[in-house]
Amino acid sequence: MGSLAGKSALVTGAGRGLGRACALLLARGGARVVVGDIDEAGGEETARLIRDAGTEAVFVRADIARAADVQAMVQRAVESFGGLDCAINNAARFIKPKPLAEISEEDWVASTSVNVTGTFLCMKHEIEAMLERGGGSIVNIGSGRETTGEKGLSWYLGAKQAIYGMTKCAALEYGGKGIRINAVAPGPMWTPALRETAAQNPGHVEARQAHVPLGRIAEPEEVAEAAVWLCSPAAGYVTGTTLSADGGYTLI
Ligand SMILES: NC(=O)c1ccc[n+]([C@@H]2O[C@H](COP(=O)([O-])OP(=O)(O)OC[C@H]3O[C@@H](n4cnc5c(N)ncnc54)[C@H](O)[C@@H]3O)[C@@H](O)[C@H]2O)c1
């Protein structure tokens, strides 16, 4: 996939799930990694796993909904590793699925402040650091295709579709400055978030799985491959795209 050796990378929500898988895979490619999360135990564990495998990593406790936290997280990458080359904006906040008119304003703000504003804040400060560096690659984690909907998920797919829109506009704005910006649209993955949902909703996993042409739920490492490839020099001519890594989920 081209060398990530010595690159400076940042992953949000890297304390578990897809974020951890991305951080570990970036490190396996030789990148030094800032592990961002609000979960200190999970984030420290990811950083330890990377260091134990022989690569540099630092955990930064950062709530992506808070501009000061995001600024400090990006600054840490610049100070620790000399700049920022790659970022995977993965953190998301989940609320209970509900029809739109039943979503409280409080839940709407709580989820969108992370899923939309948080992703915006990350992109904003990452782009500033990458402009200083003379280029870089950002990957935003979405869900589902731009055109799909699902009952109960207006707060979630609405946010993800905002992410696809921000990805495309920013790719246009910063392509000429050497910054590539793409999104990955995962299908269902065996992350702690899915396991928690499955525990509360019997039949949830079976229903998802029945919808996947490949016939199984992904391991997060399989989706991390797509995100890390987009970060890598091998994807040097790819920008503004959404890469589905969903086992064909959104074909049906
Ligand atoms: N699991 C799936 O089936 C699935 C499917 C499609 C898309 N996705 C997307 O993949 C991404 C990762 O999902 P996951 O399943 O690994 O989730 P997860 O809940 O297992 O992990 C998310 C991580 O983000 C962190 N986080 C939450 N709020 C944060 C905040 N404000 N600031 C910083 N960190 C925060 C959590 O502490 C956690 O470590 C999300 O963007 C999600 O929407 C997941």
C-alpha cells in the first residue's frame, strides 16, 4: 500500500472498535500515532499495544465536541512527531434509535455535537496542521451510502451524510494544497458498539447479517484496511470519494 514509515498519524475514538483497529494498522505500516479518545483506559491500552509492537504512540484524552481538546490533540501530534500527515476521524456518539419527531432536542444536540461538529472541528484543525506541513490525508468514517435511509436513524445517518458533504467540499477546497480528503462507509462490524446494541436488541445482528451479500458481519480490521489504504501514498490520486467497505450492505 505504499509506505507509512515515519508518518505522523492521528485517530479519534481509538480506544476501542474500528478506531483501535485503524491505529494498530497505521502503526504496523510504520506510522507514529496519536490515539485520541474520551476513554482513558481504552486509549492508554491502544497506545500501549502500539508501543509494545515497537512503534511510537501517545494517548491524548480529547472530546472531539470541544474545540480546545481537538486543538490540543492536533498540537500534540505536531509537537511529538513534527507535524501531521494522516488523520482518521472515527469517533461517534450513539443514541437510542427513534423516529425523528420523538428525538429530544437534548439527544439531537448531544449526538450531532460529536458526530457533525466534532468531525468538523477535527477536520478544521487537522487541515491547518497539514497546510503547515504542505499536504496530508484525512479519512472520515461514515456509515451507509449517501443515498440510503433507515428508520430510527435520522440523527445518525443525517450526521453521516453531513460528513460526506464536508468531505467532498473540503476535498475541492484543499486538493490544490496537497491534502486528500476521503470517507469510508463501513457496513456492520463486530465492535463493542455493535455488541452493546446486539445485547439490548435480540435479533439485531441476524437482521443486519441477512442484509449483507457477503453473508457475515465484518471484523473492524477489514474496514481499517480501507481507511489506512486511503491514508497511504498508494491512494495518492484518490480524493473526495466515499469508499464502501460494507460487504455489499448498501447494494440492496
Ligand atoms: N460498528 C458498526 O457496525 C459500524 C457500522 C457503520 C459505521 N460505524 C462507524 O464506525 C465508527 C466507529 O464505530 P465503533 O463501532 O468502533 O464504535 P465504538 O463505540 O465501539 O467506539 C467508538 C469510540 O469513540 C469514542 N468516543 C465517543 N465519543 C467521543 C468523543 N466525543 N470524543 C472522542 N472519542 C469519543 C468512544 O469512547 C469509543 O472508544 C463510528 O464512526 C461509527 O459510526 C460503525
